[in-house]
Amino acid sequence: MHLTPTAAGVFPIAPTPFAADGSLDWASAERLFAWYDGLGADGTTVLGIMGEAPKLEPEESLRIVKVAVAGMPGKPVIVGVSAPGFAAMRRLARDAMEAGAAAVMIAPPPSLRTDDQITGYYGQAIEAIGADIPFVIQDYPLTLSVIMTPAVIRRIVMDNPSCVMLKHEDWPGLEKISALRRFEADGSLRHISILTGNGGLFLDFEMERGADGAMTGYAFPEMLIDTVALQKAGRRDDAHDLFDAHLPLLRYEQQPGAGLAVRKYTLMRRGILASDAQRKPGAGLTPAAKAEVDYLLARLARKDARAAL
């Protein structure tokens, strides 16, 4: 299976489950991907920033890919392969595709500054991994500090036929989505899928600007799935009503440095992960923060029964 530019829907970004001692919790990993599949997710993404990819050994990374492919049969698995050097990127990309992945995701290194540096980097990366592998551009300037204008994204897409998707995480980024869809309308950009991130914080309006869905790690992916479906069905108010009910927890998850801890804690409370542990270095939540998350979950349960724990 290869990812195509028509991909749409919700691709939850999977956290990597760890036990308290830092070892990988494979039982929780299997449960996580089976859960995504059962919810109706359209695919998943592994080894992203939320997946603590730099903390994994190569053998662990590849096994995560295999568990995801097995847990979501017939659905595309996207694999983050960003690395300091192209040799490691190529090895993981080729091994992941051989293991059944549908595409890879490449983020620009923070050292890139000019438009030519950015487009040149992607050209070199595709030369390294091979033009036969579909790839996703990860545009996340808040974390990566690399600014990609719509024109730069257009250059990358048009220069590299194997580019099939943009993971859009600019903030604010609504106008960027609109600009890219205008390029498509005037014929200067071929169609690619646009899935959005940022914990889903702007998904309600991103769908209205032309996004095809979400690729993010919010601990209630079923809300993302429902919001996307409602927007596609033209039920704007229903989509916003559901989204607004989750907004306090979405906001809490978006705290810099604490988002992954909040998500893992919530997934543990939901019975998906056995532990909310992160592999070191990584910080957990204080008792006060856990109490605040519990409070938000209790409030959310009044409007969405799926939050009743």
C-alpha cells in the first residue's frame, strides 16, 4: 500500500507506550493500534515528535512500524523518518516501507533558513530515500523554527512527484491552507492531501479552509473523526458544538512541554495505555496537573459520554 494525494480523514499520531522502567510496552502498543482501527481512524502515524522517536533504538523503531501495520490492517501507516543525516533516514525509510508502511514523513532540520535551503534539503532527502517512496512534508515552525511559505511548499511539491501530503502545523495557519488551495485552483499546484496538527486546536475552521482531515495526537481521536465527518456532511454547527465541548481539554494539552504528558495520562485513564511513562529524558505531570486533567475530563463527560471514566 502506498499513500496517495487523495488521502483524507483522521490519522492519529501514536505515542510510544513505555513501562515505568523505560522499556517498551508492546501490549499497550498493540492495544493502541487496535483501538485506533476500531474507532474508524483512516490510518495512523508513528515515530513522530509525539512518538519520542529520538529515544528509540533502530530495532525498536522498526518493531513499532510492524505493530502498527498489523494493528490497522488495510489502512495506511505513515512513519516519521527525520534524522540528522540522510544515511539513517534512508535506512529507516526503506526498512519501514518493506515492513508495510504506506509513506514516510520528513521534517526540515532547524538549521534551514532560506527558501533555497529548504527546497534543496527536500530534494536531497528524496534523492537519498528514493523517489519511489511517497512522502509527507511536516510543516511545524513552532517547534522546528523553519518557516515554509505557501510558495516554498508549492516548490517542494512540484519539484518532487513523490510528495503526496502536507502535515500542516503552522500557527496561525488558516490563511496558509487557503493560499495552497488557491494555488491548486489556479493550476500552479497539483493536488495533495492536507492533514492538520497542533493537537486539533484549529480543526473546526481548518476543515472549512480546505483541509482533508487531521493528523494529530489528541487523546480523544473519536472527536476528531466525528468533527471531520460532520464538516464533510455540511453540518457546520454540529461540528463546532462537538469541538467546543472538547476545547478546554484541547487547550490544556497544548501547553508547551506538557502536552505529551497530558495525552499519555489521559490515554492511561481511558484504559488504552498501561502507564503514562515517558522514556528519559521526559517529565511527567505533577499531582496538581493530574487533578486538573481529571477535572476537565469530568466536565467533558457532561457533554460527551465518551469522557466518562
